[in-house]
Amino acid sequence: MNVGGDWIIPGLCGMGLHFQMDGFRLIYLAIAVLMWSVSGIFSREYMVHYKNRGRYYSFFWATFLATAGVFLSADFYTTFIFFEIMSFTSYVWVAFDERTESLKAAETYLAVAVIGGMVMLMGLFLLENLCGTLAFDAVAERAQRILAEGSESQHRQLYVAGGLLLLGFGAKAGCFPLHIWLPKAHPVAPAPASALLSGILTKAGVFGVIIVSCRMFRADRMWGLLIASLGFITMFSGALLALFSVNLKRTLACSSVSQIGFILTGIGMSCLLRAAGESGGLAVRGAFLHMVNHSLFKLVLFLCAAAVFMNLHQLELNDIRGFGRKKPLLLFCFLMGALGIGGMPLWSGYVSKTLLHEGIVEYKNVAGQPAFWQMAEWLFLISGGMTVAYMLKLFVALFVDRHPVRQAEFEAMSASYMRKESGAALAVAAVLLPLMGMTAHMSMDRLADLGQGFFGPAEHGHLVHYFSFGNLKGGLISLGIGIALYLLLVRRWMMGVDGKIADRGGSPGLYYRELWPSWFDLENLLYRPLLQVALPGIGGAVCGFVDRYLIAAAVTVFLAVSAVLCRAMDQMADGWIRLARESTHSQLPRAVDKTRENAGAEGCLRALKGRIGVEKKQMAEKIFRLEERIRSNGRLVEESFSFGLMLFAIGLCLTLGYLLVGFLRHS
């Protein structure tokens, strides 16, 4: 039903579902429709050689509905329901081709999603207990009241609940240190699905981070420092991983980690600015617009990667270098995405990064630690420069370098590497990036006006002159850093000479070296040992301590008594059965029973009469009587066995109940 602009479905999933529409939700619903439409058109060509296309499309559209449910949700319960559905339906994308590496990456993706979801659920329990509701607006109001007037215990509970929610949403967003699934999942998932995983499913996680940060803790300085710090670390670490990567889709996946860091930085700066008495409007608008931009960047770039993979079935830069030569449409689309994400003036990414930079500068001017925030500003600019460097590396590898062996084969594909409808859909998405950047005040400012209310009260402040010298200076510094990193780091250090591969002129060919140490993997270095070795070991040690010193004796006595009682009852039951057989339920042989049960034995005895001696006949009768006794005992065991099982089950339930009560008392 519709209540005041909200849509409520009472009773569904127990607590009912609550949806709402506003400017932010409308924009992201439109972006979801655009991304699924373009990816769906491209998937028709990309998936044509796959056997399980029906499965892919089923989960393709199921994930769309779940994602739309997340962005339209108006309370944490509805968000959680659709968030978990989205995680499980998108899992199929990662495991789609069922190769070993795909299943391993899907295992990582599912583990992060499930653990994040369970942690989020614990946060919802605490939050509902503290606030009495899970509706976004009501939780925000009560959280502000607790922060202003609540007790220390309430403060602590609110921060714990917020931290648990942040961990759950941050895992899906790709926030450091929970980013481990992105570099593993994207290279193995179908490229159109990777565009959605990176472009919009990560924004579902950011959606939750916005609710927690900009509504519950919107003017809390410590929370703002936490989010901003996570943003800076995520932004830099993702860019570093992308710079070292020599796999096209892995580079784009690590780039997604970095760009999520830019968005988190804007969210954190908005909290800090509000805590300092400022409106935080520039940071809010920058974070929102960079969300929109990143969705479009990754739609374009991952579909360009799809065009490469569906022709070559390769993603390593050394295998695909030179593929884009003499392919002007692919060059145009990739260049639009690269210039946009690199922050080139006149492209949309420059606008959102300028606003984020201005938010940092604004807080630097009002904060009491100008030196610290000066370093933070430079970290922002260097991360932007690293973005330029790794995108320049990809562009040169695809469109400037020549393959030492297969270049002629690559150029022969120029007329048939992509269908017209796929190229048209990709071109439409790519054109949006310069178009939005060149009409920043007409398009992007209006989008920001429409969407910033979702972040809580924040005023625009003043009209930003995007192409003034002060704003251009920050963008040009990042561009300069990026070009320098590419020339000095990528071309001189990250590339080596391979004497085994000669180019057409006969000289040794350059190749991209994999320099990132394989052992430096956060999942294998930290998470797997922690979850598979350390925690079970600690848990076993704790349980052993408790069992040894607190309840071992009681449990032992209880088990012994239970065993004796159950054995006595079992023996008593057998005795009752024997007594009944000898008295009221006597099974003495009768004519009819003997005919039915011992027909075989009597027949044999009659056949033997006159043919064997007396002694042999007596021996045969003993054998047949022994057989009858064995059968009788077998029936007795069979009839009492189920009763014994029942008693065992009762004893086991009592034992488990006693252990549970003892554990609850000691905890």
C-alpha cells in the first residue's frame, strides 16, 4: 500500500517491506536500468557461445530486481533482505563457467558476502534494540538524540551497531581491507556481469555506508575520521594494485577499489565538515557525482574489455597488446572511459574529483591540523595520478603497442570484432562522459541538486567554477604525476626485454612484467589462516579450558548416569517383551503358525523320513530347532531396537540441553 509517498508491503518476510522514492533513488534506479539495458544488449553477442545462457539471463534479471530493491528500500530490514538476495544471485555470475579459478573466486566472493551479511544482521539486532525501529529516518533521529543526550552505554551500543553495519556494507562496496573479492571475481566473471558488479553492485554497499555515516553519524568527528581514513587507504591501495596488474580486467577491478576510496573520502569529509560547523555540501556533491560517474566509467571500460575477450579469450596485456589498432570505435569508447576516470578536464570525472578535492581543502582550512590534511590532500592527488598512469598503461598496450607475433591477425578482425548493436550501445554510454563534463552546470549540478538530499541536510554553499585556475591546478597536478609515473615507473621498471620474442624488425620485444609478489595476497596471508586455523584453534582452546575446569565433571557424571539409566530402561524393555512372550503373548507353536512359519523345516523332515538313520534325523531336528530359536531372537532384537534408539535420542537431547544451560549460565 502507498502511505505518504512510501510503499509498504505489510507482513511480507515477517516484518514487511518498506520502499521509498526520492531524487537519489530515482537517479540510481535510472542508472540501473541504463546499465542493465546496455549490458543486456552486449550480452547477446558475448554469451552466444556459452551453453548455460538461460542460467546467466535468469540470474542477470534476478540481480537487477534485487539491486533495485536495495536502492528503493526505506528501512534496514528491507535493505538487508534484498542485499542478501543480490549477493546470492550475483554469485552465479562469478562461478558461471565453473572453471577451477572461477569456483575459487566465487568461494571468496560468497564468503565475504555471507560473513558481511551475518555481521550486518548482528548490527541490525543491536540497532533495533537500541532505537526500537529500523526505518532510516527514525533511526537517524534517535541516533542523533542518543549522541547528544544519551548515556555512555547507549553511545557504546550505537557505535558497535554502526561498526557492524559498516563492516557488512563495506564488504560489498569493496572497502579496504574487505576488498579482496573484487580482484578475484572480476577477471573470471563474464565481462558484462563484471560491468554490473563493479559499476552498481558496489554502490549498493556505498548506499548502506551513506545511511550509516550521513544520517546516523552525520556530524560525528570520530566517525568522519574513520570513514575518511578508510577512504584514503582504499583509494591509494587500489590504485597501487591496479598499477602493478598486467591483466586487463584485474586492473579495472583494482581501479574500482580505488574509486570506491574516492567516494568514501567524500562521505568521511562530509561528516568532518558538519562536525566543524560547515555544511559539507561540496564533499556530499562530490561523493554522489563520483558514484554516478564511476558506474558509467566501469560500464564503458568493462564492455571494452568484453570486446577484447570475446575475440581473443585472453586478458593478459602481453597477449592482447595491439588488439585495438585500426578499431576506431573501440578506441573512442575506451578513450572516453579512460579520460573520464583519469579526471581529464571537460570529462565528467574531472567535475566530481574537483568537488572531492575542494571538500578536503575546505576542511584543511578549518581543521586544527593543517599539516596532516595537507598530506591527505597530496595523497588524494597522487592517487589520482596513479589512476592516470594505469589507464595510460592499458591504453598504450591496447592501441599503441604492436603484438610481436599476432598483429596482422588482430588487424584482420577490424571489420568483425563487434556487432553493430553492441557497438551502438557501448557508444551511447561512452558519449555520456564528455557530454556531462562539458555541460557540468546544466547536467551534473542538477543531478547533484536532485540527489544530495539523501545524504542529510547539506547546502551547496556556492557555485563552483570548475575551470578556474585554482580548480584546474589540482587536476593538472594529478595528470602530471600520472604521466611521470607511467614514463619512469611503468615503461622503465615494470617492462622488461624478452629475447625469445622478436618483433617484425628482429629486435627483442618489450613485455609487461608481473612484479607484484604472489605471496602478498591478503586473503591467503591473513583471512584464510585467521578463519581456518587461528579462530578454530582459539575456540577449541577456550572450549577445552571451560570443559576442563568448569563443567567437565558435571558432564561426565551426567553422561554416565544417562548411560546407566538408558541401559537399564533398555534391559527392562527386553524383560517386558520376554515376559509378555511367555505369558499373555505366548508364541507357542500352533498348527496354523507351524504351517506358515516352519513349512520348510517340516517339509524337509518329512522328505528325510525313511531315507536317513535315527541319529541323523535327530541331528537334523536339532539344527532346525536352532534355526527357529535364532529367528525368534532376531525378531526380539528387531522389535526392541527401535525402542533403544528412541531412548538414545532422549538421552542425547537431555545431554545437549544440559550443555546449553551450562554454557548460558557461564556466559
